[in-house]
Amino acid sequence: MRKPTPLIAAVTPVLETLETRRLLAAVLTNKVVDVTATSGADTIEVTYASGRVTVRINGTGKSFATSQFNTLNIASGDGNDTITLGSNLPTTITSISIDAGAGADTVSGSNLNDTVKGGAGDDSVVGNGGDDWLYGQDGNDTVEGGEGNDRIYPGKGNDSVSGGAGTYDTLSYEDRTENMTVRIDGGTSGATAGGETDLIANDFENAVGGKGNDLIIGNAGNNVLGGAEGNDTLDGGLGKDTIWGDQGKDTVTYASRTNKVTVTLLGATINGIVNGSGGEAGENDVLLLIENIIGGKAGDSLTGDKNANLIQGGDGNDTIVGGAGNDTLEGGNGNDKISDTAGNNRIRGGAGNDTITGGNNRDTIYGDGGNDSLIGGKGDDQLFGGAGNDTLTGGAGKDKLDGGAGTDTANKDSLDTLVSMEK
């Protein structure tokens, strides 16, 4: 192979320099300043003084009067870039957008409302003042909201995230399609499968899941939790929380509670949405677009609505009432009182001496362990006593009464069928 002549070798650096200059610019068009850096490691600074905003790219500056523009867009391209915005930019700038591109970038936002995308790479992003939208995107990022009410999307990777000093900061995984764990109580967040570990500071007020079946856990403050898409499980923690199930069949859980909780999915309809309620005495959580309930460890009171609800009592002597849908009601441990009024329901008492009353349609009722009282109600029901000395009452309709183990008693009519009944 022939070696390049000295002339060609000398020209090549000049061409590279010209290419770099061509890619580096701050251009004003129709009240928009577009800042474009190179594919290398760039330093971009935006400052304000004496009625003019100055943009410096790798030390070269260009200034604009505040009357000339209201939008600032920065695209730094690839490379390990450093982007710093002043803390006193004028409020005449109504939109600031930063796309840091690939590379390990460092971005320090302004006093205004910034939108920052870190891009691929291990980035450090600080929103500083204003109500910012910050996207870590791919890589192991450090993202801090700073002052203001910020919304932070950590993105993929093992990230370290803090909401900062605002009073309404939101941690969001709405851009994710996997099943996520989203916690703002100081626990770790990330994809349920795959080993992703995001370290989330306990300074967020709100949290939102993504498109999968997510677990979302609040903290002791007054949080707003949103499930977004998927069949999500939401735990507000202590405090007066607003819990949105959103799309899918979503569950509110109080499983960690040791005090009695009262949860009802029935409430006033506001803007076409039924407002349920839940929590311990005086807690007053607001429940929106929730289909299912999980109780705690005490004697809870749990009530469904017209949808097909799954209600699980957990431990304690619970009172569970279904609604008009085809419900699945499970008492769990304890001496539970369970009833339903309508729908074709599936009801299990669990361990303990339970009292279960079906509704007007076709119910399937299991006493499980303990000395249970099962009442079918109207409709053609199936009653299974299970272990223990149970009393089964079919009620109206053609019922099947199966006592199971133990010495069982049947209260029947001529239409009923008996199995394993001693009395």
C-alpha cells in the first residue's frame, strides 16, 4: 500500500478542524436559539448579564438580547460533555431543552423550567431551580432535581436519584415496559427481573409506574401514586395519599399494617370517577380506578364496588363485603365475616371460624379450615365446608352442600344435593 504524501497528511488536520467548526454553532431562528456542539467532548455555558444571554461553546461566545428569543435548545452530541446554565436566566425564556447525547455528560440546569435528556452513558444531571423534567436514559446516572417541583425519569441502568428540595417531586417510570418496583420510601427501585437497582432518596412526594405490572410504594408523606398501564399493586404508606390505579386491574394493599384499616371502593363520583377511600382511622386515602383490595394484620373492614373485585382480608377477624360484580373474596386467617349481594362469586373463608353469606346469584363458597357457617342465599350455589364442624345452608335454588371433613350440619330444602353431611 502506498503511503500518503506529505501534502495529504498536512491537509487532513485542517479538514478535521473545519469540520469541527462547522458542527459547532449557536443560531437564532424565529425566536429560537439552537445550540449545536461537536461529536467530541464539549463545554457549553449559558450566562446572563445586562439584558443579554451569552452562549459559550468551548470558550467561544455568542450573545443574544433577551427580546430576540424565548426558546433555548441545546444538543451537545456524542462525547463527554459539560453543560452549565446560569442561575439567573431571565424569565423571558419560556422553554429550555437539553439533549446531552451519548457519553458521560455533566449537566447543571438553570433557575427556570428545564427539560434535560442525559442520553446513553453514565451521566450526572442536576436540575437546580425551576420545575424540571429530567431523563437519565441509558447508563448508570446520578440525577438530582434540586429546587422546584421536578419530574424525574431515571431510565435504564443502576441510577442514583433525588427529588431535591421541592414539595411536589415525582419519580416516574412511565417510559418503561418491564414490570417495575417503584419506591419512594428509601428502598431500591428498578426492573423486577434483571437485577436493576436504582437508589431512590426519600425526598419524593409522588411516584408513577410504567407499562408493566408494577409494585409502587409511597412513604409516610401525603403522596400521589399512579399505576399508569398494567395490573399494578400500590401501597401508599402512612399519610393521606391519592392512589390512582389508572389502566388495568389494580390493587391497593395495606398488607404491612398492624392497625385496623377501613377500605371501600364505593364513594362519590367526581368527574365520572368513583372516589373510594382507605387507611387507618384519620388517614383518609383517596382511591381512584382501583379494582382490588388487600387488607392488613388486624380486623379490617373491606368493601368492593360494582366491578369484579378481588378482596383479600389477610390476618385478623375481617369484615368483607363484595359488590355487584363477579367477585373473589378471601378471608385469610382469623374469624372472618364475608358477604356478597350480587354476581357469581367465589368466596373462601380461610383459616378460622368464618361466617359466609352468598348473594342473589350463583356462588361458590369454601369454608376451608375451622368451624364455619356457610349460607348460599339465592341462586344455585355450591358450598364446601372443608375441615371442621361446619353448618351449611343452601337457601333458595338448587344447591350442592358438601360438608367435607368433620361433623357437619345441613339446612336444606328438597332441591339441594348433600355430600359428606353428618346431620
